[in-house]
Amino acid sequence: MRPASIAILVVLVSFPLSSSTVAISDPAEDSPWWESTSMDLDRDGIHDAIWVAIESDLHDWVDMNDTISVIVDFDHQPTYEDQEMLEREVDFRTQFRFHLIDSIAGRVAVDDIVEMSTLPGVVLIELDGILTIQMNDVKDIHGIPMIWEDTGYTGKGSVVSIIDTGIDSEHVGLDDMDDDNSTNDSKVIAFYDAVNNPDKTNGTEVKAYDDQGHGSHCAGITAGTGAPTYEYVGVAPKAQLVGVKVLDEGGSGSFATVMAGMQWTVDKRHDFNIRAASMSLGGFGLIEWTSSEEESVNRMANEMVRSGVALFIAAGNSAVSAQIGTPGSAEDVITVGALDKDTSIAVYSSQGPTEEGRVKPNIAFVGSSVMAPEANSGDGYVGYSGTSMATPGAAGLAALMYQANPDLSPFDIRNIMQETSTYRQCHYMLANEPCAEDLIPKNRQNNVYGHGHVEGLPALLEAANYVYGLNTDLNLSIDEEIPEENRINLSPGESFLVSVEGSPMEIQWRTWDMRDNWMSHPEFSEGDSNIGITHTMLVDRLQYLPGNQIEGNQTVMVRAILDDDASTNLVAHVFVLGSETQNENGPGGQNSSFIVTVLSLVVVLLIGLLTLSVIRLRQKDMDEYELEDEINISEN
């Protein structure tokens, strides 16, 4: 048990640690910002605070290897080649390459700072300051912006269930997909209220709400758009959400209510394409007090995973060993511990083993001082801490992984996240006391960090490369204007056109339903620059997926194949009108319409020729009959 553990049990995830208001000033229009910044008064290209920090005793800025964490600012968007230049020239150790700002973060030897400031394109070396309450720090720590930048995956097509206190679907960061109120593209596509409306089960009878706030905060961490300022964007901002309210306005709920919500999620997984679920159930009664594998909620959790839903559950906030309880102790779920912003284990994060001696948690994700939507505020954001905040972050990464590869099972998601995590010994950064596992050579899991610090980009690439390598030279795009509701409407006979770049050998497509498989496009030939996805193709496929309603919202995925590589998966939201097929006459069905027209003309021509032949035969017969009749008359 770590020191002072009893005192820190009072840390509750339901209260914000702090909040801040950041004043944003417009950049100078007449000169680049680095030429007038107050960070570099002597204009030597190095943040003045770096030299102060090196001599300071207030924080361990310089490590035992005499390196310091810095931000390298460029005069352009840094590329992978820029990153390689830093690593080659000054032995720079990259942590993150940003896309929101023109910078790369990492560690460098103190003696190499001056030389690094003179490298091509480098305009300022900044001190990597003490971390504060900001969601964008959380994403950077796990490499999420590099996923967006390098692969283009943002969670589009993925749906995550937030099993919690509800979701405030009117918050600007959670109300729709594109932050445009003139469009009809809700982010929260279904809602089930097991607390106050348990009998209304179709998912659309109750408007999503949150009378406590915890669930909205978690939902924003998973998939918030960050509106209106876009400072606190979620991990998978283009993913959609399903809200499942199982905790009341006081933040608590019975096992029965929680299980009702879990069961509903399983029952509706095909209706709403739910692939992952986040359960940040952080009350003492639910997480810390029970832990048996046979607990009903544990059994329900395992069944959810076996039914195809990757289930992420908070480790809890007991701050001591052997305190991961129901349902985080369930064998098949992904139990998430919490990290501080410096990547050390958070002081409140519960530790394993479980009652059965199972090592838990599985992984660790940042959960301290996370900024996300403040429920019922309209557009406000607030900072909370806890394993409750770490869990939806990891679920957001799963949404990105599912977009990259919808064939993954929940066990694939868990294994990939574990295998690509950076292992941390129990005493990492001296945030926790040593443990016996620290003595095991090449150990891969302990009861403090699990398999370690989640690494977003390696996990995403492993998911994408599960069958094919990722080839970003192959590119697919929808070649028509998307309607205001951000869905393509397909009626019988219609189609939508997809442009093809990179000369692939094959085009494959599938629906998002977890029971579906990739299929070769029936009309694509190597060298084609576009293909059509037709109403008939969808209807012919959807009718064989059990329990799937053909008409209504559907999600289609398309990918290009070249040798052993594939493109980034193109995702299209489609509304299917009508369950009967007819000849396609949309852009992708023009060839079929032309063929039908030609065949019709041929049939008409043949009928005409046949009729003419019959008339001529009859005329010939008449002529012969008349001639014979005349001969008979002459003879008589």
C-alpha cells in the first residue's frame, strides 16, 4: 500500500480539480510570431525560460542523462523528414509531432540546444512547461494527433456506447457531427434511460440528457468535436455516440440498473453498429467494494465482450493494491488505469491483483485534469480527474482502430493495445513503490500500469496492418456533393460515385455491420478511375444479414487494394430508401442503363424484322395462291 493512501481516498472524480480561462490573442499580421514573442527577448532562437529552468531546484527539468524536454517550433508544418533531421543531427528523442501547431516535442541534451536552434526551418526552442488542465495534452501524450495527421482516421463510422449518467446532447461539442446547426447529423444517435424510462427501449423515444454531468464529460473525451473553440477535441471526433443512462442524478446506480443498460447495449449492437463501450462507474459501492469474478455485473461484462463489444471499464479510484473490483475485475474486459500528465501512475488509480489473483489493469491512459464538456452549460468545459476520465479516452482510440479495420474482435483490440503499449515498472518515475514484477526480466504486465502507457499511433497502425499494409498513395473519395444531413440518400436505381487514385488492383466494399465481410466490387477493372456503389448492391447484401433492417441509416466502407497494401478505409453514411431493387440510373449505374436501352432497341428491331418477314411470307403465299388459281381457270 502506497504512503498516504487513506488520505487520497477522498479524491472524487465528480469534482473538478480546477478550471482556467485562457486569453487568446491574434497573431501579429506584419511579422511571424517568433520574431516578436516575449519568450525570446534576446532573440537567440531559444526560450529564455530554458536557461532558468536548467538552474532551478523547483522542478526536475533536467534528467540524469542531462537531457531536457523541449518543443521545437518550425516555420512550416514539420514533416517526418524534419523529425528525422532532429534525431540525426542532435540525437533528438521525439515524443510527438504535432499538427495543430508547427512543432515537434521531445528531449534533447542540454549541450545540443544551441546547435538545434540553428537547424534549417527551426525558429524557436521552447521549454516544455509543467502540464496543466487541458484535453489537448491528453491526446498528445498518447500520440492521437499523429493518427489524424498520418492516416486521416478520425473515428468516422465508429459508434461508442457511453454507459454512465447520460449525455447532454445539446452541448455544442456533442450535439452534431459538423458543428453546423443547419444540418441534421446528430452525434448522439440513440439513447436508453434505464433509470427513469426503462421500458422505452427502441433508442429513439427519449431525448438524450444528463442530470449529473459525469457521462457528458466522458462522452466528450471519447468523441467530442471541441466546439466552439476546438481546444478540447475528443480522441475520435468523427465517431458517433450512443448514450445509456444507468446512474441517477446523484451518480449512483444499482447492479440491476447497470446490467439493464449493458444488456440493452448488446441487444442493440447491430441496430446502431455499436463496436465499443465505455463504463466509468466510479462510485465506491460499484467499483471498490466487490470483486469476485462471479459477480453478476462481471459475468454480464464478459458476455458483452463475447458478443462483439469491446468493453472499457475504469479500474477505480481506491489508490491501493488489490482494490480493482466489479466490473473492472472481469476477465475479458479492458480495465483502464489512470496516468498523470507526466505519464506516471496517478496517485488515486486502483491497483490489482483481483480477488482471483488476476493481474489488472490491462492498460493505462491519462486521466488527470482532463478538460471535456461541462453538462448543461451550453458550451462550457471543465477539468475532472479519475480513472473515469482515462477509460473513455482509451475507448476513443478503439473507435479509431475500428475505422481502420472493422474486422477486429474485442480481443484483437485488447491484445493490440496491450502489445503496443510502453511497459512501465511499478516504480516508474518514483510515483509508486517497487513491486516484485520489477525484478522479472522483460516483464510485460504489472498491477500498477498493466501492460503500460497506451501508444496511439502504433496501436492504430497495427490494427490497420492486421491483414494489409497501409498505403497512403492509394486514395478513395466520394465524387459528389453530400446533402446537408451528411448522408447520401439512395433510392432504387440510384448510386453514388467513388473516385479512385493510385492504380489499385482491386476495390473492396462492405457494410459496417459486424457480421459482414469485405467483398470485391463486381464492376471494377484495373485502371478504372471511379466506381459506383449502387442501391442494388446494398440491398442484395443487407438482406442476408440477420436482424438487419434494409431501409434506413447504413454505413458503407470502401478500400483499394494493391498487392499486399490497402488504402485508408473510405466511410460513407447512407440512407437507403426502399428494399426492392431496379435498374440503376445514378452515376454508377449509367452503364447498366445504357445496356438496358440498347438491348431494348435490339428487341424492338428484332420484333420489327420478324413482323416484316411474316408479312412478306403471307404476301408470297397469297401471290402463289392467286397464280395457281389463274392457271386452273386457263386450263378449264
